[in-house]
Amino acid sequence: MEYFYLIKATQKSGKADAVIWRTNKSEARALLQLDVDLEDAGIETGRGKDYQKPIRTDFPVFNDLPAEGLLDYSWCERYQLGDDGRTWALKPGQAPADHHIDNAGVSAEPVSGELVDANTTGDAAQGETVETFGSDEYQDDSSALFNVAELPFRAQLLAQYMAEERHVYHISMPHRQELSVLEMDTDNAAVQDLILAAENIPEIKKYDMPALWKFTSANKKVFPEGKRHELGKRIQFAKLWFATNAIDRGILTREWAAGNCISSVMKTDAGTNAGGGNKTDRNPDYTHTLDTLDVEIALATMPMDFDIYNFPASIHRRAKEIVQKKESPFKEWSAALRKVAGILDYSRAAIFALIRGATSDIHHFPVSLQTYINANLTEHKHDVPSAETLEKAGHVSSAAVTLDAVKKAIDGDEGVPDLETLPTDFQVIGTELVKEAQKKRPDANQVLAAERGEYVEGISDPTDPKWITEDLTKPKQPEVSNMGNGVFSIDGLMDSQASPAPAPAPALSIVDQTRQRAAEEKLHPANSGETTSNVQMETAQPVEDENDNAVSAGEGADEPPAQTTAVNMREILAERCPDLTDEVLKSQVSESAHSDEEEEAEQAAPAWPEYFEPGRYEGVPNEVYHAANGISSTMVKDARVSLMYFEARHVSKTIQKVRSPVLDIGNLVHALALQPEQLEKEFSIEPEIPESAFTTTATIRAFIDEYNAGLPPLLSADDIKTQLEAHNATLPAPVPLGGDKDAIGIAYLELPDEFKRIVGDDKNFTASAMKACIKEYNATLPAPVKTSGSRDAMLEQLALINPDMVAQEAQKAQPLKVSGTKTDLIQAVKSVKPDAVFADDLLDAWRENPEGKVLVTRQQLATALAIQKALLNHPTAGKLLTHPSRAVEVSYFGIDEETGLEVRVRPDLEIDMGGLRIGADLKTISMWNIKQEGLRAKLHREIIDRDYHLSAAMYCDVAALDQFYWIFVNKDENYHWIAIIEASEELLELGMLEYRKAMRAIANGFDTGEWPAPITEDYTEELNDFDVRRLEALRVQA
């Protein structure tokens, strides 16, 4: 076999690259011979040498191939390696050498870089260099076999790809040439995509032949030839196939071949395949795992019925709590179901039906539980649960309940709809629709007028002939009729010139629309789905009350029911009762119109410029100011940290500071003191809990106890037992059967004559015969009722003797349960008091924070209000903060005269007092533990360390301020002292010099592109004065 090597020279050596090739039995022998050849030529390879390690390439087939064993330096002047690093090609503008070496091991005929193909399996592309594997001694030997493991990787891959039944270790010469042509066939998308996908997995080259064959076989199953497949999908599958355990690759291949592009093979707790690739009744975007299965199990163990596809948030929270605490029976059900193979393939309805169809105590017996699961966890179509399964699951369609409440309201029901168990959106819109339906019902006077024969808008039938009038002077509009199945009649267009059209009839009310639709369906039940409509007429839009689970006439029996997909409340109600929906949304029209006016006003107002020219700007929003052009005081302070930090924060922006949602009390105080009207735009205040709200479990139980105490008392078990015993006492006692023959004989004599059936002499009066007669008599006596058992059992016995009393007892209101979880108690209270307010619900809604504002608790707000009060009551701070000519958060943009850089500032407060311009900044501090004598020094240190003086100097320079003050307020709770500090001229001068120095450094960084680190030079650490004195003291002691 031929081995061709490139010996590449390093760039520093300046030497030419060389090539050499030899024929050897194995690559090991070729490398040994190569070492000898390089040593004879005086070439050293490796790190620090003039040449790199030899690189093996594909064997080129050109006429000017160098002689075998000859180190050739001119080859690389004419040829170069392709992008794959293996195939040789002629350099642009170069021509092959004129001479040809006979012992080169290739044909003497010109080939121009084409494949030597003895079997003419295909032609290589013109001008391309094609790899060949043959040598002269095997070109004509079709029976010669070659080890696949010694071939290049692509040849190994394609050899296994072409193998059908099992992997191959050896291939023949014709087969090798076929592989070469197949590799270069760019029109074969399946092969080229397979090669590209395999090249994206570096570790694939370490696999043996059986593994490569399994990989190619899996690719052929998932991506069959003859179809165009996405390259990205092939690469994704290749990576997943190698990342998956060998035992699970068959499952991965099967799922992908079926169209379920799973990202991993999930396992049950028992180690079997958990499934998850099938389409179920869940949302397609919902990722179903064993953890989400636990939540569904917890939901199924809850006692109430609800919409299993749109469950309320409170129920969902309770389910998560059950999972977290591993409560029973969830714990037992979860342990059993997480071991079931393919459990993730079952629908949510099947899981609910399985759990809710079991007995309440089955989870106590693991064997019985497993037997029950094996016998009942069956499902035909996972994505279309049957109506029976949904009924067993306790599924309540939110849309059906809402529409039923609307229909009842239309029919005259004035009660409050029971929508508490529905999700929030169904509750809100459903309640509004019911209210609107109740408003639109006609009053009694209108009904009486209609009964007298008068025309009443919304009640009378406008299609009645006596109400139809026609104006012959008006032209008739063309009529287009819908004939069904996409066919339309245009007869009205042909006759539009001949006959006038009737005037449009008035719109029908909701009640008339419902009546008309019902009549049409009775008269024409088969055609109720297809109607001919006049484009001028208003279409009747009834409120439909069909079961959501029903299959419409246009759908197949296998179509998924409506409840198995996520529903849109607005779409459903707008489709089924659009008139009511329009009325409900009327209130929103005015709001939207108002918002439109605001939007128009905003559009009319000039938008903030992308580039701010030098000047003064009021009302610039925070996000606009911080994104505007110019260097701010904060950026100057960052430059004083180091120019490296400045560049990372504000130039390359590799360091990002994300605003934390956690409250900063300083920002809250700033808003209350300077811009209290802007408080609600940035902060979300914790809602106040009404006094009547339920705050704890104790308050809920107190209400339940009070409610139960106000109910009429129920019969106790003892009372029921007393009545049962009294009834039994009135019944005739049975004749006793005990005692000897004489006692039995006496009892026999007490029987009525019709039961004394023994005749003859004394021999016939046996004990057994007399007992039989006594038993026959006792059987005719009324049986006594049972006086033991539970209250319900004894109540059933009481119903046999006194049904009226039991009926009265059943009409009494049942007391609420006082045991159970907090969620159960809340549901119990809501069942009797729908308008009850719970503190948990209010706080949960506040914490959800959909607008992303900063959350402020009542305690934090109280502290901030106390600080605000202290500021306003301070003799100096109060005057500054409430001055009539004050301006807050005014933005100034300018240009630094020395460096030419743009700058911007925004002081908290500015006051113009007749030509004297005063600026101020409000700062919150925490110095509760600083002694009074050291406060001034501490405040000075605070100003210097935080570069407040630099900011003040920059404010005075850019905003042309004459004086500058700091308003320091201590934020520690109930200790809010205030310090008003004026910046002296020397302090401002110091800040100005430091500001100028930092600006020059920033300008130099922009000019040179160099942003040095804070420490750039090595140095020797020296002792300060204190350490020198310690050193001297220790020297004396030594």
C-alpha cells in the first residue's frame, strides 16, 4: 500500500516543504522507513526544529509524481493541499512537470487529476483531484481484500454505509474505487450530509467498525435516501446518537424515525424507557418529564374537579406544595407510576382517570396498587382522550362552564355565577358576560307589549311579514348566496337590476337570535350548518351550549377534542357569543381611545434625539439619559478606578451591571423626596390587607366555626340511635329457640295455631320439628333496624321507618369541614362566601409583579416616608426640596474644552435664586454607630472616597452652578438625622483638578487605544511610619 507524507517546514526556518512516498505492507513499516529517509537527508522534525512532524495525506495521481523514496522539494511549488488537509490539487497558474517517473506506481497515461476507475462506476468532476487507493500490483486483482481499518476515515464510514446486513472489515479493489467515487459525488446529498454530520463528531474517529456500521444504519433508518433532509437535523441526531448510551440508541433511532425528535432518552426510576416522544393531549411546547408528571399526580390526588388543561393558580400552588412535602397519597402514586415503562407517553387525562378511579385506600397496599395500574393504565390514542376518560378524570371544561352560566343568564337566572374553580381569565370575562346578558334581558312592559301585538325592538320577530316594508325607490343591492362546500350563487347579481331589495331588517336581540336558531334547527336539522346569508343583513349569532367534547360534523372521529388544547378565552367567547363580548369590551373601547389619544399626543410631541446637542434638557427619562452620548460623572469615577475598568464598562462593555430588582432604600427616598409623583411608575407598593380579609388559618377556622354555629343543628348519632331503639321496642319479640326440649315445647305452645304444624303422637314432637315451626313464625315478624354503625349508616336505617324526618334532615345545610390544609379551608370558605378576600391571594398577585417594578413592602415604605417627613421638616432641607423655583433631574450636555470630549451631568436638584444658581444632591447614609465627635470626619471621608466632590465640580462646570450642597440623611430606622454640607471653593477646586486629570487620561485612552491596568510596574513594598516605629521597638527589645 502507498503511503504519501508531507514534511512541512516551519515559517521561521525559511526552508521549502518536502514530500516523500513509499509502498509498504503497513503504516508502522512506512513510518520506520520514513524515519530512516529523514535521518539520511539530515532533517529533524518536532518542537524547536526546522520541520514539523510528517503529515500523511491521500496518495495523489498525477503524471509528475516524484520517484518512490525520493525526498522532493519541488512538489509543493506546483501542488497544494485542499481544505480537508488530505487531497492534493494543482495550484492556480501552475502546470505539471514535463517528466514522468515510471516507478511512481501509477499509470503512465495522462489522467489530469481524475480517478483511476477500472469498473467505470462514475466520472469524477473535471479539474478535481480524486483520491485513489490502488497500486499497480492490485489494479487487476478484483479478489484482493484490504483492511478497512487502515483506510482514511471517510472511506471507513462509507464502507460501513454501503454494508447492508452487518459491518465489514475488508473490501475489494472494485469496492474501494466505488467508495472513492461515492465520496466525491456531490450530487448525492445523503452521502455528503452523512460525511458532514460525522465530521462534526471528532470522537467518531475513535470508534471501531461495528460502531460505525450501527451509526450509518441508524442514519439510514432516520434519514432514508430519496428524500431531502435538513443538514442541521442530521448533525443534531449524530451528536445525540453518540451522546446516548449504547443500550438506548435503538430507542433514540426508533423515536427519530417515527418523527419524534427527542433530545434524550428519559428513564424511569426502574431504569426502563420512560417514553415522552409520543404526541399527547398536552401543549406541544410543554416539556413533559418525570418532574412534571409528579405535579400532575399531585393534581389528580386533590378532591375537587377542575379544568385539567387550565387549572387555577391556587390549585397549582397546592400541587407543588404536595410534591415538595411528599404528602400521601401522592408519595405512593408517584413511586409506583415513575417505575412504569413509557409512562410519559400517556395523556394527562389518562393519568387523572387512573388515580381518580381508584379506591381511596389502595395506596396503602403496594402490590394491589401495582396490579391496579397494570390493569387500568391503557389508552388507545394518547393525543385524543375519549369522553369516558375525561369524565373519569373529573375534567370540567372552563369554556363550557362559562358559556352555561351565560346561557342561564340569558334565560332569566339572576344569581351570581359559580365560576370560582375556573382560571382567572375565565372568571373575569365570564362574570362580565353574565352581567351584560342580565342587562340585555327585556323588562316586563316590553314583553306585555309584544304579547299585545306591538312591535318591540329585540323581542318581536323582524322577519314576520307584517313587519316587513319595502322601499321601491331604492335600488336593490346584489345578493351573493353561500350554497355550501365553497360554492356561491350569483343569481342575485343577474337579477339585481330587475327587482329592488328589501330594506335591512333591524338587528335581532340575543333572545330572538337564540329562539330563531333553535327553530331553524328543528325545521332543518340536516342543514343547520349551512345557511344562505345576505351580505346586507346582520347575521344571527346565538349563544351555543354544545358540549365541548362533541365532534362537529366537519371533523373526523379521530380529531382531538377542544379541551385537549390550550384555549383562548377571548376567541371562544367572541365566536360563541359575540354580541355579549362586544358589550363587555365597550368599556375597554373608551380606555383604548384614551390610550390612542395619549399615543397621538406622544407622537405629536418631539421624540428624544439619538444625539443630544450641548444644552439644557428637562424631563429626560432615566433610560434615555443613561443611554445618551457624553461622559457622565459616574464614568469619570470608573476611570479613576482604572482605565482598564473604564474601557471594560463603557467602551467594549464586557462588564455589565444589571439593575437588581431588590429595593434600594436610597432610590425610594430619592423618589419620595424629589419626585413623589413618579413613585408608582418605578415602584410597586405592597397592597393593604383589608380588616375583613382572612390572614391566617386561625381566622379561616374562626369563620368556619361561626358559620357552623349558625346552622340549624343536625341529628346526632345518639339521637338517631334512640329513635331506632324506640322503634325496635314496639316490634313483637321473636319466640326464643334456646333451652331444653321442655322449654322449646312451651315456646311451641305459644305459637299461633296456623304455625302449629306437628300432628300425631308425642314421637312427632321432636325439638328440631318444634324449632322449625318457631323459625317459620319468627321469619314472619318485622325485622328490627340496626342501631350500630356510623351516623350515615344509622340515618339510612332511620329512613326506613321515618323517611320524612330524614328528608328534613337532608335539607339542612351541611357544616363546613374544619380540618385539612389551608387551601382546602379556603375553598370551603369560598363555597359559602364567594366574595371573601384572602391575604395570601393579594400578596401572591403583588409578588408576581408582571410589570417588573421594584417591590416595596409596607415596612420599607414606612421607613422611607419617615425619612421623607424628616427631610421636609428640616429647616434647611425642607426649604431646598420645596422651593418654588426648584428643578429636579435636569440634564445638561456639553463639551469639555480641554479634551473635546462630550460630557453630561444631571444634579438631583437645582434652584435659580435671581441669578444665583444652587445645586444639590440627596444622599442616604448609614452611620448609626459613629460617635458625634467623629461624624464630620466620617462625612468628609465619605465625600472624598466616593468622589462626591468630583461630581460636584463637574456639575458646577457643565451646569454653570455657583454653589453646591449635599443633603445627607441617615436611613437607619427611627434615627433619621440630616446634615446639610456646602462644598467649599477649595473642595470644588480639588474635585475640578481630579476631574480634569481623569478626562485627560480618558482622552489619551481613546487616542492611543491603550487602557492600562491599575498597577503596571513592579515595586518593592515599604514600611509606613507606624510599621517603622514597630520595627524599631522590636529591635530594641531584641
